[in-house]
Amino acid sequence: VLAQLDPNVLRNIKRNQRSPESPISVSKPTPPQGLFCVTNTANWVVKNGKRINLFSYEAIDGISNYTTWKTVEKESGKYTWIGLDRMLNEAAQSNKKLGYHILAGTHAPDWAYQAANVTSFEYTSPTRDRKKVKTYLPWIEKNGRRELNNGMLAIWSKTIKAYAQYLNQHPNKNRIAYIAITGGPTGNGLEIMWAQDNYSEFSTLSWDENASQLFIEYWKRCVDIFLDAFPNTPLGLAFTDWFGVSALEKSKRSYVESSAIVNCAIKTAQAKGGLVLPMGLWFGKFNPSTVVSHPLVKLLTSFNVPFGLQCELNTPSADFLEKLLATAVSLNASWIELWHNDIIRDDYQMVLLKYRTQLRR
């Protein structure tokens, strides 16, 4: 058939053909942009006794949802993606985006400890309930020495691969805005931090330079897991400066761990053709008039890549919200996330619409 074609047409076909060894062109991941609603409800928020669809709010570009490892994988290898399916479908119907993230750490299922053959570390939750919670550590003790917790990393890698496989075959996979890099053995399973506020408990870890390096290495491995599973999806990496508590019950601040992890993640992603974006989940804790000079913000902007910001569960007033969003715009944030408590407030809608427009410029 080819021999019967016009020579010019045949020449064009050959020019556009690829050899088997030629790489297939894949579009590069792009950062999320605009205003997002963050929630841990899988878009099941009730207002005035009725369930509301957060995607229906004009002021947002999408939703960033956090679920837990123990929710999606109650038994080893048996996954539940009901919340993901519904949210992807609702995002498509609304022509909006979705970030869907799985929390590990304190949210790991009990079977994972047995499968990894590791013991848990228990401590008192810094939240109001002061309950005992457990997590795994970046290391295991072997013959009196610490070694990287490869057992838990291997199990987490299987879970994330399963997530990627499911998402890649989903008809609405193009609705994904980004996925948060998680898996670290941290206080709430999300940020790069060791959020302890009880020195007697924290001191049992004997946190030293070796512990810090193992913590850094564990997070680097988590980054690799996500880059391998999601090479064409933007990945968010949250960080903070809180690494333990002193004998005086004062939080210990360190920028060494966060700087090392995020810098390595960004460079590794660039080398692999992926995209890792730093995130500041502490943004709403600061006074908007002073936040620009905070070391965390200086570190965030020093990476010289697009970044995201997330606020607190409740912003105290419309005036505070406007100042916060104005600061985010002045910092050139790519996207900012507000909890659904703020998104559903009628008196905040004008402010939200105003800054959604500015964030998308």
C-alpha cells in the first residue's frame, strides 16, 4: 500500500514514524494553579443538615483531599477507592481538579507493622484529646545499631504502586492536579517534621545526627517511590522546621532536614523529568504582616520553583483571610489551599473569588 502512495505523502509518513527505540513524547507535568479547597471528608461535607458538593463553589479551582492508609488498605493488598472514584467523577462533572493524598505514619494499618516486622513507637498526641498514638520510626534497631527501616518502605512502595496503577487506568485521571508525597514516620503522617511536645517521650528516641540522617534518607526514599509511581504527575512535598522538643518543653527548630530533603527531591525530579513542588502547610499560623520574613518562607522561596501554601482549619475573619491571600499572591504562590470550613462560608465568597482570579494570572 505504501508503494502506491504519492512520494511526497510517503516521505511525510516516514518523517513522522518513530523507531522502536525512540522515546515516546510525554507532556511534562505542570504545577497546580489557583485556589483549592482542602478537606479530609472525600467531599462529604454537611451544611444545614444537607450534603454539599464542594466542587460546586465557583471560587475554587479544585479540591485537595487527604485520606489514610488504613482506610484505603484495611487488609494487605485489598484496596478501597470509593472516595477517589466519586471525587474524580465529580471533578470531571464540574470541570475542576483534584489532589488525592494518602497519609501514612500514624495512619498506617496495624497489619503493616507485622508485615514489615517492625515495632511501633508510641507517644502522646499533641492534640487536645492527648490520646496515645503510634507510628513507625525511620530506623530499626539491629545489634545495637540503627539501620534504615527498609521493611516499611517496601510495603509502602507496594501501596503507592497500586494507587498509581489504579489511577492510570481511570477514565478521569486527567483531573488529578497533584499528589502529595507521604509515607514518612512523622507526627501526623504528613509534614516533614517530628512533632513532639513531650520531652520525656521524645528523649527516648535519642535524637542525634545519625537519627537526623536516617530521617532524611527515609524521606528521600519516599520521594523516589512517588517519582517512580507518578513520573508525569506533579508531586507536592510539605515541610516544616519542627523537629522535637527540648528539656524545657520548647519546640526544637531545625532547617537542615527540610532543606536537605526538599532540595534533593527537586533535583531528583528534574533529572527524571518529573516535578516536585514544595508546600507550606504552616502558612495560616502566622501573622500576614510578618510571615514574609519568617525563615520557613525564606526557605520555601529559596528553592526557586513553583510552590503551594495551605492555611488553618478556620480563618478567623474575612479581613484576616484577605490579608493572608494577598500575601500569598505577593509571594507568587502557584496555588493556595483553604480548608472547607472557609470555602463554605457565605461571607467569605467575595474575597475568595477576588483572589482566585489573582492567583490564576
